[in-house]
Amino acid sequence: MGYVSAVPPPRTDAAADADADAAHDPDAAHTAGAAPNADAAPDAGRRGGRRSVAAALLLGALGATVVLLASGRTWARGTAALGSDALPLTADGRAVTGLPASLAIVGLAALVAVFAVRGRSRLLVSGLLALSGLGAVLAALFAADGRQALDAEAARTTADAAAHVAGLTQTAWPHVTAAGGALILLAGLLALRFGKAWPSMGGRYERDGSPRTRTVAPVDPDRPEDLWKALDRGEDPTR
């Protein structure tokens, strides 16, 4: 059976000093333990800001690309009577409505402008970005019928102003366009929520208002070209 002692092990001087400091300052241990968490909070905020910037850029660019590509696809099909024959007709998204493609371009411009402005202007541009996406969604869904565009195509093809399209069918491309508009809308919502913490592309180039010192190149009296350059600058090369 081993020997068990009830006497506590000797304490080192460092441990004794730590206990003495804790006795004099009870908040010291709490402050020391909270310091890493306080430093981690700004880092977490910066990481969250970078993630929101990357997500907004990805969603906005992808959404605008989808809208522009899908707007050029066939949205509706039908037939027009030409004598005893049925003439097939198609209408792409731009013929049905050019609004989604136009709003996608506006959204791209707003996505770039978000990083060029600050303060209230950034809030307004972020709202424009979100509204562009919402408008593209609504325009794609409510104008997906395509009957008016096909009727116009039927009248032009048959040279009959009263011609109407028959057998109207729709494709999935209007819904794809609406999905692209939804991505632009999400990018705008991210900009509205996190845009205040995003960096500005022109921040490093802004002047702080302090006067800039002008560095004057030394004039070599043995070089005539230096003398002439000094005279052109309005300087006295003989000084």
C-alpha cells in the first residue's frame, strides 16, 4: 500500500504571486480571460463582411448573366394560319419584353457603384440594386405569356393585321429569367444589410485635406537641360 500524505505540495513563487494579484484585483482574472474574445469579435466581423461582399458579387453577377442569356431564348411558340397551312412562330424574351434585360444591366451598374460610394449614397444604390432584381422577376413572370409578341409576328408574316396566333405554348425560359432576377434581388438585400461595413474602392485614393509638399528635383548647373526645365517651372536655377 502506497504512502498518502495529507500535506499539500509546496507552491511556487509564480503561483503565489498570481494568487496575490487576484486577491488585490478580483477583476484581473476575468479581464485576462475576456481579452481573447474581445479581439476575436472584430476578426469575426471582418470575416463576415468579406463573406457578404463575396456573396453579393457572386449573386449579382450570376443573376445578371442568367437574365441576359435567358432573355435571348425562346419564351413562346405558336402558329399562324397562312391559307390552308399553319406557319410556326416563335418569340424570344426580348421580343416579349425587354424590361428584364434592361434591369439586369442597371443591376450590374448598381453592383459596381455600391463600392464606389459611401454612407447614404451606398444605401440608395443598394436599394436600386434590389429593386432592379425585383423588377426583373415581376417583368419575367407577368409578361411570360408572349401572345402579344406572337400576334404582332403573325400580322407581319401573313400581311394580315387581324391575324392572331393559335396553339400558344410557353417555355421554361421566363422562369429561368425570374430566377436570375431573384439572385440580383438577394445581392441587393445583402448590400442593404451589410453594405455599411463594406470597403470602398476609392478610399485609398482620397486626400485627407492636408497640403501636399512638392518635391523639386535638384538642378545640375552643368546640364543645360536641367536649367531649361527649372526655367519652365518658374524657378531660378542660379540660386
